[in-house]
Amino acid sequence: MGELVVGRVVQGLQARYTVERSLGEGGFGLAYLARREDGTAVVLKQLRLARMADWKALELFEREARV
């Protein structure tokens, strides 16, 4: 999919999201402010596999996604 950019529309499992701006970067992911079609603000996080050192990092990312 490539890195998310401002204005990009992303189809999720439950809605479509429009990326508004970058919020920052962590150890193995990027965070973006986005809006659902109904106007609700959300945070989209994009996993960067190249930065993952082990499977534990993926497990933690998945846990955060469920929350």
C-alpha cells in the first residue's frame, strides 16, 4: 500500500477514512489523524515491518489495534 499521505482515502473494514495529517512516528509504526465519512476523527496507525526486530513487536501492535 505504501506510506499514507495527506488526502489519501483508505478503505477500512468498517468505513472509509481520509488522512488529514501525520501525528508522529514510533518504534515500528506511523500515526496519522484521519476522518471517517461521518466526520469522526480517528487515528490510523501504519505498521512498518522493516523496523520490527522480533515477533513480540508484532504481537504488541496487534494488541494495540484490538484496543
